[in-house]
Amino acid sequence: MPPGSEGLKSTEEPDLLDVAIEEYIATLETVGNSCAEACPVTVDALSHGLGEVRHGLSISMEPGKLAEAGDRAREKFTEWGHATARHYQDKANEVKELLLAMAGAAESVGARDARCAGQMNEVTDRLQAVASLEDLTQIRFSITKCARELKTSIDRMAEEGKAAVDALREQVSAYRAKLDEAEAIASRDALTGLSSRLYVEKQIERRIAAGAMFCVALIDIDGFKSVNDEHGHLTGDELLRQFATELRSACRATDVIGRWGGDEFLLVLDSESTEAQSRTQRLRKWICGNYTLEGKQGEIKLQVGASIGMAEHVDHMPMDELIGRADAAMYADKQSARRGLR
């Protein structure tokens, strides 16, 4: 070992460890976001568990704590995997039940039709027998009886048909309600209640396909990592929820507002760039300011700022390029704030 390398090693290792921990935390957040997109219904417990893991890593870097954090993370991902598997199995069973109900209804209708056809055949045979009668009284009696039986068969067929259709309609309506609920959950971010990233992407793609005029604005909370590090991830989550509430209050009902990931939010504004730029500046004044949160030691007040980057969609621009331009503009805004030029 070269002379003096011991001192160099001792000064470099803590920095390397810090970087490794930060990358590990970032990876957990990325995987957690991917799990949220894959199955939003089962992600709450996973998000809470990963938050505890991140908090433990932020306050201690001892080898024992690192191993414990790894075990805890694996445990949470395993639990999420099992819960997700059960969720989709339940959904598959619901589809199976609906298909069985439809098959049962079809079988019931078929049996009813076969029974009614038999009754119709009996009536037809009797009417044919009437033709061979010569006594007018017997003819009248036979025709009256056949007409009565025919009406009874038709009424029963209509009643049974309505019952079968009503039962099937009830089954389909219940399943449609479940589908609507699942779609609503998938389109919402579990933590903030805003639109999910998947939903926002679909809205952007729809506007691109229609050739609509619109802009996107990417918003990032300044210094959010320090909030997590100093006050804990539970406080950071509360800040995200309050920030999302303020963001929703400052936007129009027609705006698409979603959580893009971590502490980033994305707006889709159906307007040209000049109007969108003016609106984002007004938006900044609304969402930036004092926030009251619950910290480790009680209530805390934070001065929260945000960096905003906007990009206007032009013809034939793919979504990735549009978001990339907004991201570059947001990064430039963040750099300007650091230099005091915003």
C-alpha cells in the first residue's frame, strides 16, 4: 500500500458510503413508484414501509442498520407482491363469476325457450285436432282452451325472460361498478390524491393524437430532500399532501394535475404558451410560502419554494421530448433560484 494511502482511504470511504446510501434510497423510491403504477390498490402499506426504511437509513449508517434496512425492504416488497397477487386473483375470480352468471342466464333462457316451444307444439297439435271436429260446440271449446293455454305460455315466457334479463343486468351493473372503482383507483396517486402519472401520460397522448394546442408545466419542490432528512419521511409525505392540495386549489377544473414522481408534479394546460406562462407565475405565488407540518418534535413551520419549467407542444413532438423540454426549463429555474436570479 503506498505511503499515506491509509489517510486517503479513511477520508474517501465515508463519502462513498454517503453516495451509496443516497443511491439506495433513490432506488427504493423508484421501485416504490413503479409498484404504485403497477397496482395502486395495494401500494399504501408498501409506501409506509419504505418510508420507515428510508427514515432509518437517514438517521443511521451503521452496518447493522444497513442490513436491517435491507431485510425490512425485502420484507415489504414480498408483502406487496403477495397482496398484489391476491388482488389480481380476486379480480380474476370476479370476472369468472360474471362469466358464470352470463352462462347461467343463457342456459336458463335456453331451457325456458325449449319448454315454451314444447307447450306451443302441444297447442298446435290441439288446433290441428280441432280441424277434424264437426260439432260446433266442441270446436268452440277446443279453440278457447287452446287460446287460454297459448296466452299462459306467452305470459310465462315473457315473465321468465324478464327475470333472466334483470338478473343478468344486475350482475353486469355490479361488475361495471367494480371496474369503475378500479379505474378510479388506478388514475389516482395514492399519497396525494392527484392524478397518477399513468393517467397524465394518457391525457398528453390523447391531446397529441388530436393535434390539440396545450402546454405542460413540471413543478419540483425546492429542498425537499432536506425536509425528509431533517424531519423524517412522514413529515415529507405530509408536505407532499399539503402541496398537492394547494396546487389543486390554484388550478382550473379543466387542468390535468398529476404527481409525476417523488416531489415532482405535472400540469397539462389547454392554452398557448403566453397564457400558460402567465398562469404558472400566478401559480408559483399561490403554492410557495409557509407550510405548517407535524415534525418529530411537534409542529414545525417551513418556508417552501418550487421550481417550475414549462414547455409548449408543437406539431409532431413526441411526449418524451415535450417532458424533456419542461424538465430542462425547470432545472434552469432551479439554478436561477440558487443564484438568486429568479
